Amino acid sequence: MPVPRRNPFRELAGGVADLGRGFAVWGTSPRLMLLGAIPAAIVGLLFAGLLGGLVALLPGITAGMTPFADTWSPALAEALRTLLDVAILLVSGLLLVLVFTAVVLTVGDPFYERISRAVEQRLGDAPNEVEEPVLAGVLRAAGEGAVLAGAGLLVALVAFLVGLIPVAGTALAVAAGLVLGGRLLVLELTGTPFAARGLALRDRLRAVRGSRMRVLGFGTAVAALFLLPFAPVVLMPAAVAGATVLARTLLERTPTAEG
């Protein structure tokens, strides 16, 4: 069945609006959202320390990667190492965002299930919860996590290589990271509402392909906000709530995913 033509600008705006509806849950269920912020705050402190350590070690890392530049003119060597600094920071930031999301979703799974369930009930026609054996759930989550982790490494490599392009490389790497990384974030964040319907990663992939521009709007907005200091703590529960809204739209457009 062919995918119906939709206005791409409305779809982009719709994806951003889905995230906005997630933020609105802070006003209607502040205690529930605050519970969802706790895992993000705890994990966020750890990742902030990792990022701070990387920044401190970065000059030594780039110098170790470019010993051949010691014979160059100081200006040229500095330019090369600055380019590498930026590329490494971009890649590291992207990887940290993807890994941070996966870890927080795992650690705070009970909280995020409650947030997603509350959104489903508020929107109506909430799915009946699917009973899944604990071991089966762990194995499924581990397998899906491994697939998404591999995809994240590939996206990071692409962003790193693009970042090495002179002049325009940094801007292109940021754009590639937001677009590709945002898509992976959507796949991670919609895991709860899809699992509530007994659906797996392959179903998410099928649904995402049917609404690329809406996914782009939501994913890039989340990815961009995740890069802001302290934003992930407030954003994480809102992103889960918004992803639940987005997932319902994706499933409405992809009925075969539920079959």
C-alpha cells in the first residue's frame, strides 16, 4: 500500500508539536513527571562527569593522534588539531546522547511506563497491557539495544568523517548528527508504547518509514534539546510522553504494524 502524500512542512511541525504535547504533561501530571526526571538527573551527573573528563583530556588525545603535525608550522598544526577537537566532541556528544537515553530508559523503565500509560489513557483507547515473561523481555530489550547501539556507532562515524571536511564540515556534521541521531532517538523513545502493544523493533522501523518527516521533526527537536546543559533532566519525561503521542500517530498510519 503506497504511503499517502502529506505536506512535509506540516509533518515537521507536527513532530515538534508532539514533543510540545509531551512537555504539556509537566503541567497536568507534575508529580509523575518529576519521578521521571529523577533517573535522568542521576544518570546525567555521571555522563556530565564523563564529558568533562573528555574535554580535559582532549588536547592530549588530539596531540597523540597527530604526531606528524609537530613538524608543521604552529598555525597549521593548531588548525588541524582544533578541527579534530571539534569532530571528536561532536561524535562524543552524539554517542553520549544516544547512550544516555538508552541507560535512562532502562533505569527508569517503571516510571516511564507509568508516564506513557497516563498519556495513553488521557488520549483514549489505551492498549491492554501485554504480559511478557521477565527473561523474554530482558532478552528482547538487549537485542534491540545492541542493534540501536550498532546504528549509533555508525551514525557517530559518519558525523566524525563529515566533521573533518574543511570549513563546512562542522555545520554538516551537526546537521547529520541531529537528523540521523534524532531518528535513532525516536526508535528508542517509542519503545514503551510499542512494547505495550506487543510490538518489536522491526514494527517501529516499519512505522517510522511511513512518517519520515514527522519523525524528523520530533527527533531533531529532541536531539537538539538534549545537547543543552541540564535540559535532559526536564526533557526526558517529556520526550517519553511526546513519543507516546507520536507512536499513536505512527501506528494509525501503519495498521499492518499491529497485525
